[in-house]
Amino acid sequence: MEQAMFAGGCFWCMVRPFDEREGIVKIISGYTGGSEVEAVYSAVRTGETGHVEAVHVLFDPSIISYEELLSIYWTLTDPTDGQGQFSDRGTAYQSIIFTYTAEQKKMAQASLKELEASRRFQKPLVTQIKEAPPFYPAEEFHQDFDQKNPFRYALYYKGSGREDFARTYWPKDRSHLKETLTARQFYVTQENGTEPPYENEYWDNTDEGIYVDIVSGEPLFSSRNQYDAGCGWPSFTKPITDSMVREVWDVSTRHTRKEIRSREADSHLGHVFEDGPGSGLRYCINSAALRFIPKKELEKEGYGDFLLLFAVRK
């Protein structure tokens, strides 16, 4: 295993983008670079100790390279801001790459020069590259904050300005999908849109089969768990397995709610509500995000393993 360390503002927002990648063994939020031998959040955030908030990353270089970590890092920070990061101001929130070896330093410098040459940013880049000093893990409250407090994390990520910054300077290039998706399918899956109720393909489907992501084909829902919720969209009590979808807090409107996205393609699917049958869940999903594969077509389409879903009674 190898180690890396990055500072880019509030460490709450520095964890998930690394943690989602294969090859990441462990990520710890903490403090580094200060004059004191120990650090606590209350003193660090005010600049009293000279520490900065940072994340320590343990990774497997046979799966993910240090260059890839650098590419992720640049998408998480504003490298033109030397006074802090987004809504967090002060020395504790500087943008710094801390290196552990001469090779890491060389790669970090090359990556910085490449970013400068790209002219993605109009202002000069001020991100520093320094030798890694001792690292002190932050309090337990701050570890895996995005998982422990997903709603507060979502509010902070958007409210701090990070979300809008990422969309402006690091937009995902999915224009090629316009060639394979209809206008509505692209609007729903890529622009987080919502189709009209009752005016969509599967809201009243009663055939047996499974629903897969329209973009990637990853299996998502079974007709065995579909029911008529009276809302005009396909509704399910659960996905085929929880690991096939992920939930994120949607704070784009005044009414906060949990958004459902596909795991691999990251397609917007719909939302989940707590008003399902028997005080359960209701996964309210857009038809435009789905492709239905009838039970009789599963084997031919390469989803034969899912015939087991229909071998047992409801």
C-alpha cells in the first residue's frame, strides 16, 4: 500500500470522491502542517495552530495510481484561491498537495503544470506542493461525515458553493448520450428531470420482468416489487438489491427529499418516499430512466440469472 495526503478546504467534502474509487483502502480526515504536536478542530478552524484540514489516503497502486488521485483532487478544489476554499476562509482551508516521496513530488508538479497549460482557469493557480508533515486524525465526529450525516453533508456541499463550482469547471461530458437517448431520456437521466405523470411508458405496466438502467443496462427493479401507487409513475417497494442503487439527499428545491441514482451509470432515476405499502418505502421512478425486459426475454438479453426472481411466489 502507498499513502497520499491532500488539503482542499473542509475535509468533509474531500472524502467521498476518493472513497468511491476502487483501490482506495482507507481515508482519514485530519490535520497537518501546524506548529503544535496535537490538533483539535476548535483550534485548527480559527488558525491558532497553523494546521490545515486534510485527508490521508491509503491506496493500492496496482489498482489506482497516484496520477489518478491527483486528477480526482483537482476536481475538488479551487486552485486559484489562496485565501481558503469556497465558503471556508482562512489558513486552515488552503489548497495543498502533500507528498511523501520524490516521485510523488515530481508527479504533483507535472500535474500542476498540465492543469495550468490547459487554461481551464483564467486566474493563476496557487495550489502549493509541500513535503508531508505529521498527520493527526480528526475527532471521530468528522470521520466518514458524508455517510454518518448525509443530509447535513448534502446541504453543506451545495451551500458552500462546491457543487456549482464543480459543474462549471468540471462538467461531465455526456454529450455522446444524446445520440443514443431520446430527448426525454437525456433530460431525466442526465439533467435530473422529471417526466409527466401518467404520460410515460411503464406507470401501469403489469407484465413480468425486470427494469434496467436505460444508459448502462444495470439491473434495478423487478416487476415483482412494482405496484400502483396512484401517482402516475412506476412505483416499487424496493430495488432488486440495495447495492444496485444509491441514495443522495436532493436539496435542489424547498422540499428536501432522497434522490435515487443508479450505481454504475449515475443516472437520475427518481426519488424514494416513506409512504409505501404497510408503512414501507415507495421508489417513485421515471419510466424514461428505465428499459423493461420481459421475463421471457431475460435469457436472450443476458439476464438469465434474474429468472430466479420469478421462481418463487410473491
